[in-house]
Amino acid sequence: MDANPSSKKHNDILVSWEDKKPLVARIWRGRTKRDKADAYAEILQASTHLIASKPNNLGVQMFRNDKDDVSEFMVMSYWPSVESMSAWSADVRRVRALPEDEEFLLELPEFVDLYEMVSNRWVSEK
């Protein structure tokens, strides 16, 4: 990797404020005990494949943050609009719980967060 920042190129991916291309992120968060985190991560990973297969879905990411005896997870899925999510869920703000959630999660979240993306810039080498 070249350490010279001038050799990197910024690319807008999917959305940019200047082009007014809308994109909405649906963000779910959950916490589990650290000793159950690996097993729950596998379950969540499978759910990301299901989310990605839904009509209108543009992509999905899963994040994990291990802290002492708790692991936090965040799943972000991307959609062209809030309305485009309705093919997947009638109430797009309500959590679509997994059957295993009661066994693994410390709390059962009821709602997700929705954010409109206003900028998305990735640095890549070209």
C-alpha cells in the first residue's frame, strides 16, 4: 500500500450529496454475553444473506464490538428509500426478531434506527 495520500482516489459509491441519490440505512443493534458471541455471530451472518436476498436491498454489513464480558452487534442494511423496504417488512421500524434472539440477546430490541445517507466516500487505490 502506498503511504502517499495523493496516490489514493476518492470514489463515491451508491450515493453522494451532490448527485442527490437517496439511500437509507436500516440499523439494528443487539448485545449478547461474550461467551455466546461467536455462536450468535454465525446466526447473524446467516441473516445477512437473507436480508441481502430481499427485493430492493442494496447491501448489508455486520459489525461486532467485544467489550469485557459483552459483545455488541450492529447490522446495517441499505435501501433506496424507506418505502422500498416495505416489500420485506410492513413496519420497517420494528425489529424482525430471529428465533434465537431470546436465547442469546441480553435485551430484545423492539425498533431499528433509520438514517438517510448524505455522503459515502471510500478511499481506494487505483
